[in-house]
Amino acid sequence: MGRPRIVIVGAGFAGYRTARTLSRLSRGRADITLLNPTDYFLYLPLLPQVAAGVLEPRRVTVSLSGTLPHVRLVLGEAGGIDLDARTVRYTGPEGEGGTLAYDRLVLAAGSVNKLLPIPGVAEHAHGFRGLPEALYLRDHVTRQVELAAATDDPATCAARCTFVVVGAGYTGTEVAAHGKLFSDAQVHQHPMRTGMRPRWLLLDIADRVLPELDERLSRTADRVLRDRGVEVRMGTSVKEATHEGVLLTDGEFVDTRTVVWCVGVRPDPLAESLGLPMERGRLLVDPQLRVPGRPEVFACGDAAAVPDLEEPGQYTPMTAQHAWRQGKVCAHNVAASLGDGEPRAYRHRDLGFVVDLGGVKAAANPLGVNLSGPAAGAVARGYHLAAMPGNRVRVAADWLLDAVLPRQAVQLGLVRSWSVPLDTASPELARVPSGPGREHHADEDDEPAGPRPAPGRPAASQSATEPARNQPGGEPARNQPGGEPAKGGRPAPGPPTGPDIAPGPVKRTDTPGNEAGHADATGPRYPRDPDDPIPPAQGDS
């Protein structure tokens, strides 16, 4: 009998930890295959620092092939799973198809941006789940400040210097905190109009920042944000987004060119395609992380609804800390199913929370001890260095350089607005400009013609859906900043790759929790940044 074949779908926190632990436990007695769209594990909690120019992008990525001995890496996205035949179909980065056979399957596909049926959001907002989105935001903020400094129109200057972040959970709070420091530093390098300063708004329908955390940590974060100049508006969200700005639920129209969507995440749609029992888009598993009725299938991380043994009747939240711990337990249980050891039930105990607010500021409560200011900042960075599976010296070096040198505020132009649409099941991959059978039309990406809507009366939405009421504010609680990104989502027919654009198919995902598809008959629209060049049509030089 040959060696057992183990296939792991996704290399987020759960999938990476599963692969790393199984590599050690199997000692070469099993064939372990890791299917993932990229060749790196993304340490998502530090992504806001990439967007703010504190860390270089490669600092938050850890090579899969370089850190997972005895694990075969297959680049691609899972397109379907045949549970009876025990096979996984996938699409590679250049459009090629393939099939992986397994004896044991671990589904750790992660999560994607959560869309709400709010008119204009899919067209005009950008998420914050992957490295391409962080790189885009860094370039975009830099560009807006530079364009604002060059214009003679005070209204245009103010709109370009206004940045709206929707969702006051971990990600939104950290993006606003770091973004304000980043834009303020750039202003000092440009001769801006007297009195004009970057304006950051943090919106959420919740009654406080970080509603999932202890109130003392919430108050600390709120105070730091307000002292820094961020406008924190609780009980308020976006009713409609347009090319010229956003209409808020309180009736105010805010002129802006930037909307960062951080309202939360939903499980990767791959889990739903299996036709197995689900819990709010997550695959139901038992405490040993096995799928009932399918003893050869395991699931962990954001894609799995894991019973919370500490709170009977509840499921563990979609957090990076849970995903990381579940990955270890899942690896032991996969090994046990092959006769090596005994299965374990997943139990957890919160060790505390850390929220990096930029500079030397943070909020933390390690082991229940509430900290703020420089002490919390030291704890937060110490925690991240300890938790990262690689690049510790490089990250520490970037932090040191950032403390003594000014940041380099330049546009690299590597990721454009149309390549990181909000409505995507692959936030870790940048979109290519065109696909088979779809020609580029200039009117899809050109700046809209016509007069600017009057404040408080935005133009009619291109979506037929009504504005969402009772919008869930903030994102699901995470015991450290950052849940796991989507890995292994279902691809639609993939567009061809180009030499200067990161490859990878992007899908429309009209699933429960993503009611607003915002697509036309030819496919999802490109979110439009008016300052981005129009992407070339297929075959253009």
C-alpha cells in the first residue's frame, strides 16, 4: 500500500499551521500537498503597516516552499471538490487545470470581503484582505495627496484629502490609525493650500470602536484616534457610494475619492459548494474538526464552524488566533486518523488582544492586564515578532528604520484600481485587465460624465438593490488583528495573464452574505479610480 495522500486547500493561518505540523508529524510517511493561489503565507495582522509604508510587502509574506519541508506546493485555486471520488479540481495561475487525489482532505480556504447591498459600494470601494489591496491603498493615498497639492481648486483638494474607512473592527481601526499618520507625514512634503489637512473618517453603526473587545481597550483606541485627528463616527455608516463621494446614513454627503471597506469577512464560497451542512456559510464540523459523515474530510479556520467547548451552543469566531490553533489540532487529528496518535478536541483560552495604532501607540490586554501607550505598543510588536513564522529580523529592521528615517512616499504603480475589485473571491490575487470573450470598453472605466450630484442627493445607483438597513458594524472579533485571507476559492473561467500583472482569476460570488453582485451581463465591473489609466484591451500593446 502506498503512502497516504493528504491535500490541504489554503495556506492561511489554519492551512499553513496544519501543513507545518503535519510535515513534522509525518516524518516522510505521507504525501502532503498544499494547494494555494500564492507561494507565500500572508501575516495579515501587519498588512495595515504595509499600506502605511512602515513595512515592505515581502516582510509580511513567508515562503511556503522555504518553510514547509516535505510539503509539495501546488499553485492554483480549488474549483470543485468531488467528495465521492476524493478529488480536488483546481485552476493554475496560467489557466491550466489539474486534479489532486486525496485520502485525507483539509479545507482551510479562509474568508473574503463581506459585501452588503449598498448601492455603489462594489464599484467605488476597495477591501483590505490581501497584499494587492494594501499596495493599492498605499499608492492611492500617496497619489491623492500629490494631486491635492497640485490643484488650485479648494473643493477638489479637500475631496482628495478625505479618506473614509467603513468598519471600526480591528482592520478598520488600524487602517485609519496608520493611514492618518501616513498622510500627515506626506503633507509636510508638499506645499498644500493653507489650512488644508488630510481628513480621515472612521464609520460604524456600532456604539463604540472595537465593539468586540473590552470597553477599556475600546476607550483607549477611541482616544488615540480622536487625539490624532481621526473623525470617529459611531452609529453612522454609508447609505450610498458614488464617484464623487459617499452619502452617510445621517444624511450628510462627504466628498471623497477614497472608501476603504472593512466591515468584515465571510467564509470563502468554496465551502458552500460542497452541499454539506453549513452554519452561516461555514462548514459544520465536530470538536475534532471532522466533517460529520465524511471522516476523511477535515475543516478549520474561517471556513469551518467549530463548536466552542467553552461556551456550549456557540461557535468559535473567525479569528487568526483561532485559525492558528485549530491548524495544529487539525494536523494531529489527521495524523491520528492515519493511525499516529489519538484525536484531540479543539479547546481554546483567550490570551488577550493587541491593536497596533501606529507610532508608539497601541491598546493591549495580555493575560487580562490592560495596557496603553508605549507599553502596549511594545507588547503588540513583541507579540507579532513572536507569532510570525519568519522574517522577524527583517520586520524589526524595518521598524527601526521607520523610527529614525522619513517614509518613502512614492507611487510604484504596481496595482491599479481595476485590478483589486471589492467583489472578488480572490483578494490575494490582483485582477488581469481582460478575459476571453470580453473586450475592453472605455466607458466601463472612464470617468463618469455629467454634473456632480448635489450634496445629500447622490446620483442614482447602478444597482437595483436597496440600501442596507441595520448594517453589521465592524468585523468579526479577532483575538489578534487580522483573520485569515481567502485561499483556494472557486474560480470562474480565468482571464489570461500578462507579464506585468499578477495572475489569477476573479469571480463574482453571488452567495448569501453577498447579495449585491453589482455585475452586468459581461461580468463584474471594474471599480474605478479616475486617476488610474484605463487597462489595455486584450492584445493592446
